[in-house]
Amino acid sequence: MILTSQPDSGTAASDRASDPAWAWAPFAPSEGQPWTVRWAGHLYRRAGFGATAKELQEAVTAGPQRTADRLLRPAGDMAAFNADFDKYEAAAANSDSTDGLRAWWLRRMIETPHPLLEKMTLFWHSHLGLSRARVNSSKLMARHVQGLRRQALGNYRDMLVAAFHEPSMFQGLEAEANRKAMLNLNIARQLLEQYGPGPGGYHERDLRETARAFTGWFVLRGELRFFEREHDDGPKTIAGQTGKWTAEDAVRIVLQSPATAQHIVRKLYRWLISEADEPSAELLAPLAKSWAQDYNIGRVVERMLRSNLFFSAAACGRRIKSPVEYAVGIVRALESSVPTTRLGHDLAQLGQNLYHPPTTGGWVGGRHWINPATLVARHNFATELLAAGGPYEGKLNPAATAQRYGHKERLPAADFLLELLLAGDVPPALRETLRKPLEADARTDLALSLRAFVHGVVTQPEYQLC
């Protein structure tokens, strides 16, 4: 079966994108805006790392809401799957290097039946901004990311409270010692600027008062300990609230700020909807209100993924794939696996070194992923990834994937792969350009021809977007 797409009309929808009532209402296919493979592919790219042909076929039949159901709440024993991978990561963490941790996380992304969970874990990994370069233990980093995964679609308050009970947080922010006589502002600054209301959302006094709330916490010999004698137990005023606040009180008060709800929802908007435009406070207000009730991440993510705005021209193709999204998407689509230790190394060279966000602000993303040098690097990486031999051992075989779905002839196989990788978003001129080499020399080995063909697809500008 060749995946086919239909044209859609996104102009009217785009015009209404600033209306919150329309934007966040559930998407319902219509004659003017039908459910097509294009939208199915868009959903799988944002709520995961891209789809297999089987997933796309099933999504086209199931419709948007049932497909979202599968991505949000997949069938199968996820607890057992994650427990197995947690064990593999724990073994890898015995080394001082994060190479093994990187490799197992990438394999988890490739094999997981719940790609949305891994996509959101990646989001929070960047949001919290902890790096092995500053955390003195691979075991602590493994524990940190596993903690993010547990709450990636759960509760933001619980995520932060748990993180602030880990030595990795204090090491990662260079705040191992918090004395009342010598305030360390690093934790407070991160809580306010990154995890809370964001730049401009708090007063300078809040920074110092929040730092006072964290006094008494130390990391000694890799363990987080609290020393009452070093805690400033005097009254503190944070965001207009006065009391003898502790660290946990500071987190609670910061989360209650309306600016925090706006800041976090805005970041989720950039991750799931669009990083190409700046949403208004009015557009985000319904989501921020929902978030502020109980800090439920999954509810806000679900509303975004089911919305009219998500399935509109204002969202489709409005994000640039990170190196991890780019590579894992290729591997998942071709339904194989690759040596992930090498993959982790190559993705680090492309600018996304898992377990090593570049700053406490995480990866900037967006246009920072793409420039002339990184485009060349992605081209060279794709060459090695799709080669018949070399470091990836020829594991990815586009011809075998096409044949698995009944496409044994050259051009039908190429059309199948093109629709699979671009999910209906294929301009006619691009299709013609990519097919020409196949039509010109039918004597070339089919497997080699299709490797070159897929390389041509994944190095197109269209494939860099999601």
C-alpha cells in the first residue's frame, strides 16, 4: 500500500490561529480540512520522532482523536519496558563516561512504544539544564533523567520537588554549599528564571529571599544533606508572601505565580506548536489557567495535541528538528536499529550531546540548529547512516523496508519511501527531482539506489522541519 495524501486548506484556519476559543477546541476533520496522511505524520513528528508506515496507515484509518489516544496512552506494559531500560542504564552508569547512558537512551527512543514520553523527557532534560559536565556522577545523572521521565507527562510541582531533593540539582547549578552568611544565588536564579516566572517575571529582592530559603542545603561526598545551623530561619518575602520560608515553600510560592504558568506554557507551545511565532498572552491564557490549577503537564500537552491550532498551517512545519529528532526519526521510519554508541557520538558532533546540555538554560534550539556548517554535517551524517557499510554497518536498508510493505519495484518503492519520510508534504517539483536519478539509470543495484534516494530525501529542507 502506497501512502497517499490529499490537499488541505489551511489558510482560513491560520487566520483564526490567534483566537483562543477556536485554537484550543478539539480538531474535527471536515470537507475543507480533511484528515490526511500529512496531518498524521505531523502528529507523529511532534508527539514522537516520526512514524512507521504501519503507524501512518493505522492513523489515517483511525482519525486524529483515536490516534492521539494511542500516542498519549499506548497499549502494552510500559512499566516493564521502562524497568528493563532503567536496569541497562544503571549498569551503564557504573562508568564515569556518559557514552553508555547516551546509547541506551537513544535505543529507548528508537524502540519505545510510548514515543511521546521520551519526547517530553527530552524537553524537560533541556528545561532543567543539568549536565554531566557539572554533576560529578553518571549514576546521579541517570537517576535525574529517570526522575524526569516519571513526571514527563505528570505533575510539574512533583518533578521540581523531587529534583530539589537530589544532589545532582545542587551540583549541576554549582550550589553545593548554601550558607546563611554567604548566599549562593545560583539555585534561586535557576528557579526564578528557568523553572518559574522567567526573565522579567520577578523582582531582584525575590532572588535574594529565595536564596535565603535554600540555605542549609549542602552536597557532601555525593549526598544531599541539610544542616539546621546553616539555615536562615528568619522571615522572607517571596513574590509578596512573607513567612519563615524553606526551600520547599520557595518552590511552592514560585509555582503559584501567574507568570510561571505563562512561562512554562509558552515553552510547551514552542515545543509542540510552533517556534516560528510568539504567541500572545491571550492565546495562552486558557492553557495557563488549566496549568495553574494543579501543574498537570499531561492535560496541557493533550489539549495542544488535539487542538485546531495544532492541525493548522500555523503549526505544521513550524519547528526545526533537533539532531536527536532528525536521526531517531530516520531510524524509526526504516524500522531497524543502529549502533547507538556511535549514534550518540555523532549527535554530539551535530550539537546535541545527551546528558550534556550546553548551559543551565538547555539547548536553544530553533534556528540555532541550522547553519551552513550544520547542514553539511547533517549531510555527511546521513551519508554514513544510510551507507551499505561503515560505522553503521548498513543496518538501515530502505529497500528492505519498502519490500516489507509490498513495494519491490524501483519507482513504487521510491514513492513509498518519499511519502513515508515526508508524510504527504511532498511538492511535485521535489518528487520529480528526487525520482530523476532512479529513472535515468535502472541498472544500478536497487538497494544502493534506494539508499541514495533516501539520502536525497532526508537532506532536503523539508525533512529538517517538523
